[in-house]
Amino acid sequence: MTTLEQIIQIIREEAKKLPDKRGSKGTTYSMEDILLSAFAVFYFQSGSWLNFQRNMQNQAGKNNANSLFGVEQIPSDNHIKEQRYFQYVFAICIFYEMD
């Protein structure tokens, strides 16, 4: 069985391999942060999890997106959904046979 730490490392490595087709306007968030955030939503099965993490950061000065997944900047839910980054996360999980 693959551990959470191993999955996070694999996603980081795969994010570096993906072509970034966003252009200069869409590079507020790193591909690593985007894919790790998409994975976090998938992992916790909560569509509002990222918004909760942004609020936690604003109120407490820290968040689980960073402490658990190493996300530096939390992208918006819409950013992930519009760009369909969930596809990449699912493909990575399937490729590495993660359960």
C-alpha cells in the first residue's frame, strides 16, 4: 500500500513533468500546488475543503493544506475545476495503482 507521503511525493514529481499551458497570466499557483490541492479535495472528498483551508489560514495563520500536503498557495476551487486538474490526479493514482 502506498503511504500518503509517497503519494504526495509522486504527485510533486509528476507535476514537474506536466506541460504548463496556462501562459503567463495563469501562473499564480504552481502546478504542484494545483495538483496537490486537487488531490486533497479528492482525499477528503469535500468540495469546500480548499475554501475552509483559506479561511483557516486567514484566521489562524496556518492551514492543513500546507501542513499535510505541502501546498504553499491554496488555489480557488473554481481554478482547479475549470482547468480540470482532477483528471491529472486520477491518472496519476491509476498509473501508480494507489488505493
